[in-house]
Amino acid sequence: MPRDYDGWRDCIEHKCAIPLTRDYIDHRLRILSDPGLEETRRFVASYGEAHLKQIVAWFERAREEVAS
């Protein structure tokens, strides 16, 4: 599991082959920011609230980088 932003980004873009586009980032942020969604509840149950907050922060950083 990645422990920093660069490792997380590498994991998403290269190991998972998912381009971090604005649409993908916004989609993931909508899901991960809604505690009522089953997917978000499963994420928290598996990885914890602190990790969820970290992932959201990394997606927000990626969104800023895409916008630049």
C-alpha cells in the first residue's frame, strides 16, 4: 500500500494503468466524499477513516495538478 503521494500516483497510473484524468479524479472524489455510499463504507471498513482522508487529499492534490 503506498505511503506517500508519489507512490500512490505511480500505483494508480502505472501498476493499475488508470490515467488520472480530471473526470476520473472528480468521480472518485464524489464517491469517497459520500459516507452514505456502500463503496465508501467498504473502503473505511477495510482501510480505516484516516486512510480514506489521506486518499481524498491525494486525489485533491492530483486534481490541482491536472488543472495547472
